[in-house]
Amino acid sequence: MIGGNSCTAPTNEIPSCTKRSTLSHRVGEDAYPDTNKNDNFKLTSYTLSKDECFSIRVKEVAGGRKVPELILAKVLDREKKAVHKLLLTALDGGSPVRSGTAQITIRVLDINDNVPAFEKTSYKVSVSENAVEGALIVQTKATDMDDGQNGEIEYSFGAHTSDAMMSIFIIDHISGTIFLKGKLDFEANANYELDISAKDKGTPRMEGHCTVHVEVIDVNDNAPEIMLTSHPKPVREDSPNGTVVALISARDLDSGDNGKVRLQLPKTSQFVLKPSFSHNYALVTSGPLDREKVSEYNIEITATDSGSPPLSSKKIIPVTVTDVNDNPPVFTQRNYNVYLKENGVPGSILYSISASDLDFGENAKVSYSILDSKVQDVSKKSTHNLFLAAIDGGNPVKTGTSKIIITVLDINDNVPLFENSFYKIAVEENIANGSFVITTKATDIDEGPNGDIEYSLGVHTPPSVVSLFYIDAVKKPLDREKNAFHQLLLTALDGGTPVTSGTCKITITVLDNNDNFPVFSENEYKVVLKENITTGTFLVKLTATDADDGLNGEVRYSFGSRTPDSVLSTFAINVETGEIILKGPLDYESNKYYLIDITAKDRGVPEMEGHSRVQLDIEDINDNAPEIVLTSDPSPVPEDARSGTVVALISARDLDSGENGKVTLHLSKSSPFALKPSFSNNYELITSGPLDRERSSEYNIEIKATDSGSPPLSSKKIIPVTITDVNDNAPVFTQKTYNVYLKENGVPGSILYSVSASDLDFVLIVIVVALHLLFYFNTSQNDDPQSFILRHTVNITFCNVLFLSLTHRFVV
């Protein structure tokens, strides 16, 4: 106030400026008009509120007026402070001094002086090489502290990113998310390094960078390859074990376990693979070779990798076994009986014999010679022994011998003849021993002993057949499953010297009898199933065979007669193929496995049947969420309860098994409570921090249970906990200090002032205090007018209405 008037100042707003501006703004008398016209009371000084970026400079102008100028003292930074509010004070020259103030608001405009900054300078991400196009790789994020377009960001690949890289990856220009555009191939490129650029829209544009490292995870998409590093050589049949036949290597373009290759040969092979060095093997002999049995082997090598699922390939390696002269020539008979007519013509051929050699080439060429034999005069002896040698062309040579018994006989020029040269009959398989089979007849037109006939099964009849039949009857039981046909050579021998013979062939067909029951390929089949497979899914194929023929060997499949309805409603079997399919849903929690009896019946009369069992083990999936159970209701907790106080008992359970049934509990939100494990899947809910009923009188504690399945399942439960009050707050007056003004002529006993206090504790204890200052003039204390009496009246309400009045006297 100058001469009774105060100077007035409006609120000024300085025009907005950039953070690099230099500011000098004059604030003069126009801004601070003073209505006093006396020169002694003009504005004399100015002060500015403290701000590191601004200061005040007072400049004297014409007429002696002093004008304030606002000076920029430090470069502005909008990102640190966008608005500056200053208070300018003007003082006049009066007595007492009067002042006026002005509010100055300065808004700092943005310039593009900040580079976009990524949250990370380097991102690392792993992607499976079989990821589909459009799959999200990673989201990059950059921020720019500038405002408006200066802070708007566009994302792109770096300027030097190759076309090949951009054909595989694509980036969202707005969100910075990188997606898969093309196909990945671990074998072509296992790692990518992407340069990512973030540009703002300011002028000039500012640019930040980060690097994204993409690691391609290998999948098993390449089958192993078998290569011959040396072609197989012919092998002598007398080669010792360990003879190298060929050199082989294996490779797989995949990595890790997917690239580990294991080679295998058939179990019955005469060869083995001997490892030499990394993925290289030698194919060597492992057993005796015999060219006469097998002259060439087609060795199948299987290469299998260790991927999941494994991939495999096969290669056939032909190996030729070369001959060694290890077999002597062998005559068709050890001994030959040759009968000569006594009137034979000299120089005529007596008998033709032959020898064969199992070897090959020169080793198998046979020449014959007669060993030193003494032939006596045929007129003196009727029987002569001749020894013949067969010599091969090998080196060294091998020799075989045979004995020829030559008998000179009277002329017996007719052989026995059968009515038919060929007989064909059918016999039931279950025919009894000694049963009649067939009648044949042979005649010899010679006379005397030369015309007498005896019958026998010929020497060319197999021994297995000779053991079954003898002349006129069945000798042993027949078994069609071992041999359905029998060829008998029946010989009729006359009584001449030498004996002449005639033969006929008898073909016996054995008719089937239903004497074999179906036999399963396995006594028990075991199958593992996931409980979420769909109905109609093929589970297992059972195979049973019946050695009988026709309808006796046709097999039909069914469930056992005691199969429960629960199995019949869940599974079905194909009567003809033995395939079992899923008919109804599976539930691991209801049935962990099924043991099913299977019957295979033939169509013979009577029916024969065989049995097998199928064990179906159900594999659990995570289809049950965990459950939270309160084993004791939560108790109210006093607010002064110590940490570790038990509030409630909790347990968790999950009907699934294994990892799917493992449950972990945790509190969803921060609170002064914690879960303390006690024993298996049981927990105590305890206090873990100080409680204050006046701040929070009740907590709704959310507990989350999560299992360890893939994907995990979870559930939540809210547990309400009440905090009970403790008298831990003192009453508080509405003010710490009261200023009371009294009239000097106040009436004794009158009320001077009323004050009150409140208590934050619960309504069970309510204290209301009212203080009334009573004014008394006390002449008993030396007539001191400064003596006053304070009457303190307290009204207390406690549960039931209880009134208590206390009076205290205080001297103020």
C-alpha cells in the first residue's frame, strides 16, 4: 500500500519458447501499475522466486522508472522440466513497504534432440527351424523422450540388411515386432544377426539401433546317408573272420542327437560292421562262408539317427563269394551194382555213372579213371568189384571214389509191370495206424523165379515217407500240417538173377482234420495310450494263425466271454482282421490300464480256439486343474499378531499324476501374509508383516494353485481374513495449540472455548472429550486478575451407556 494503496500485478504467461532459446522479457510498470502518484512511493525493487534457468535484471528507463527483465540463465531441457512457474515480487518505496506479485508461466517447446533408444541393445531369441511362416520371432521396443512427431517411432531393418535376410524376416514398422516371412533351414544357416533401426519423425530425423540375434534350433528333417568309400571286393569262401569287404561311412546333415547315426546289419548276417573312426566303418566277415550254399550276399545296412522321431535309410551292398576247391567230386552212389547178361557183346556199354563237384569253374571239372583192379575170368566167377576215381581240376586236386559190383546173370529179360504207372489217392489226416490205403498189382511174363514178384518202397522214396507207410497199411499217424502230399515210389521186384524191377508212382493227398487251434503271435500285447486320443483311433492289431486248411484255418476274433461292459463300451475289435479300435473316451483318473482277454476261433467242426491278452496302459494328460481346500477356517487375527501367526490351514490336490499332479501354491498379490509348507501338499497361511486394523480391517487373500503339466492348469481361491482391533491409538485433539481471546470484563463461570479429541480404535471403546474453559475471577489469590480456573468435563461412553463426569481444576 502506497499512500494507502497497494500495487497490483496480473498473472503473466510468457510466450512459449524452445529449450534452446535465449529469453529476455521486460516486465515494467505497465505490468505493475501503482495507483500512488507520489514519487516517493514508486516501485523501487523486484525479486524473482528461485529457478536455476531464470534470473531477474532491473533496468532503469526514462523518467526514473525501473523495469524488470527476465533473463535466461541456463539452457532449457523440456524432457526434465516442460513448464516453469515463477513468482515476481515488486516493492514500492513507501513506509511501510508495500509489495505486489505476478505469476509467470513459461512453457518449453520441444525440439528433436533425443535419439530413439531401444530397451535392449541386443535381443537374443531361439526359433525352431520348422516354425511356420508368420510366426512371431521377437518384439523390439524403442522410446524417444521427445514430444509429438519428434517422439513418434518407425521401425525398419538396417540399411545394410541383405535381400536374403529380408526374404526370411519381416518387421512391423509400427510395433517393432519381427515375424517369420520365409522358411528356416538350420543346415543352411544356424544363426542370423539382424540390424534393427528405430527412426523418429522429427526434423532432422534421429535414429537408434539394436541387434537381434536369432538362433535356429535344429529339427530332425534329414535322413542319414550311407556312402561306400570303397567298393566291395569279391571274398574267398575260405576267408578268415575279420576280412575287410568294403569301407563305409555315414553322415546326417542334422546336428546334435539328430545327427548321431547308428548302423545296423540283420542279426543273421555273416558280416559285421567294425567302427574305424568318426562315422566310418569297415564291413568285415564274422562267420564261415560257403560259396556252395550262398554264392552272393545282398547285405542290407540300415542307418538310423537319434532324433525324435528317428529317421532311417537303407543301402544294399552286393558281395560275391569266390570259389575255393574245398569239395571233392561225389558219385551219385557209393556202390553200384551192375548186372551183365552172360551173352553180352564185347565193347558194349555196361553202365553209366557220374560224379559231380559242388565247386565252380575249373574246380568243378571232373575226369574219371579206373583204379588198379584185378578182373578175373568171368567164366569162373559171377561177381567182380571195380573201383572208379573221379578227379577235379582244382589245385591241389581232390578225388572221389566209388565201387562198382558187376554180377553176371542168366538172362532175365522181362521186368515186372504195374497196371498203372501213376496212382493218385486222398486219405483223411486222422486215419488210424494200420488202415488200408490202396491196392496195386504188377505182373512179370518171365517164368519161374524170374517171374515171382515182391513189392517194396523204392530207394528213391524219401525216408520221411518210408517211416509213414509200409506195404498194405498206414505205419504212423499222418500230419497234414507237416506234409500235405506224399510221393511213394513202389517197386515190384522179380525173382530172376539179376533181379529186374518195375515201378509206379503213388501220390497221396492228406485231407485236413480240424486238429489245430489258432495261435496268437504273442501271448500278451502291450500298448500305451494317451487318455485324450479320439474315438475311432486304431490301437493294435492282433494276429493269430491256424495251421489247418480251409474253414478249419479261417480265424475270427472276439473279446473273451467274461469281458466286462466297461471294456465293451470303450473298445471294439474287428472280427476278421483282429484290429482293436477306441470306441469310447478314456479317463486316466478312472482307469489307468485295461487287461482284455481276446479269443481267436476257427470255423472248423468242432470249433478250436486260442487266447491272448492285451494290456492297454493309459498315459495321463493334464486335464484336471488343481484344487485348493481349506482344512481349517481362517481365524480373526489381532492387529498386533507377530509374524508367523497361523491364520488358516490349506491343502492342495490334483487328480492328475506325475508332473501333471505336482501343485505349487503362491499368493497372487503382495500382502502381509505368506504360505508356509508343512507336509505333503499342505500349507499354513501365516502373517509375514505388521498389521494395522486402522488401515485395513479385512483382507481378501487370493491364493493361486498351479500344476506342473504342459500346458499348466491353475485355480484360485479367495480367503477372507478379518483383523481385530487392539487399543494401540491414543486420543488426538483436533489441534495441537488453541489460541483463545478473552474480553477483560468476562463473567466468571462462563464457557470460554470448546475443544474435542478422537480415537482411531474400534467402536467398542469410544472416548469423547470436551473441554470447556470456564472463566473465574479469583480474589482469594492476592486479588490476581491473571488467575483462571479450567473445568474439565469428560463424557465417556463404554459399550452400555455409562456416564461419568470428572471435574479438574487448572490454573491458566
